[in-house]
Amino acid sequence: MNTELKSKIAKRMLGVQGEAAFETLARANELERQGRHIIHLEIGEPDFDTPAPIVRAGIDWLKKGKNALCAGSRSS
């Protein structure tokens, strides 16, 4: 990795503060204790199974070799 790229990444990292996912989980748990219904998505584990049509679509997509990032997802 070249020095310019390392510097660019390092500057971007200065804006990262705390662990947002855990902060969000703490807030969600607080709201739940207050009686609010919360669908947990903050740690990457929703509290419900992935619907079968989505699972099948994902499997079909992978079988077709569609396993790379789309152009819009790549960072520059």
C-alpha cells in the first residue's frame, strides 16, 4: 500500500469514534426495557429468520456466479 493511500485512510479513521454498534444496542435495550418493540439489527443479527424467498434468491444468485461487489459498492 502506498504512503499516500495510507495517509488518506489514516485521516478517515480520525472520524471513527467509539463502537457505534454497541452504543446502538445499548440504546435499543434501553427502549426495550421501556416497553418498546424493537427489531434488533444493530449487531448484524436480526431477531427473526431471513424469509425463505430471500434465502432462495441469494442461493440462485450465487449459483449464477454473482458473488462480486457491484460497481456502486466499490470505494474509490
